[in-house]
Amino acid sequence: MRSAVAGGLCGLLFLATAAQAQPLNFDQAAYITCREAQAMKPEARKQVATFLAEHSARHRGISLPNDERGGQLAMLVRGGCTLAPDAYLFTVIDRAIQAEKDKLPKR
């Protein structure tokens, strides 16, 4: 019984450590919740959010601006994650980009 508990704890530790680093691919990043992202170190959280935002922007045919419009997107994502902390971060980011798509530059 003790080894099963230790194995489970090691698995949780591995998952927590892996969540701190940038995911290796979209399939891993797509299933990070807002709550899990909030638990990450700030730099890791920014990397994951940027990775997901760039993926969504490519899919929607727009580019992500580095001006005030980018800040507005970030505020939409922050608000969405505050309202639904168990939502997938990618879903929140994609919906924010979709809502602001007409105001963002085309690729």
C-alpha cells in the first residue's frame, strides 16, 4: 500500500513539474486549465499563454499585436479565467481572439 501511495505522489510531482515548463506540443498545452496556469510560475504561464495565443491566431488568420489591442486581449483572458477557473486556458484565449478578431491585423 505504501509503495502505491509513493508512486501516486511521484506521479503528481512529475505532473506538477511538467506543468511548470512550456508544454512540448499543442496537445499537452490545450488541456491546461486556467487554475493550473495560475499555479505556474509567471514566466512559464506567459510562455504557455503566448504559445496558445499564437496557435489560435494562426488558425483564425490574424496576427497578435504588441500594442494596446494585445493588452485588451490579455484582459479578456484574465476575466474569462477569473469567471471560469476550471475552463481550459486555450478555450478562453481562443474565444477572446474570436471576439476581437475584427479589430486585429490580418496575416
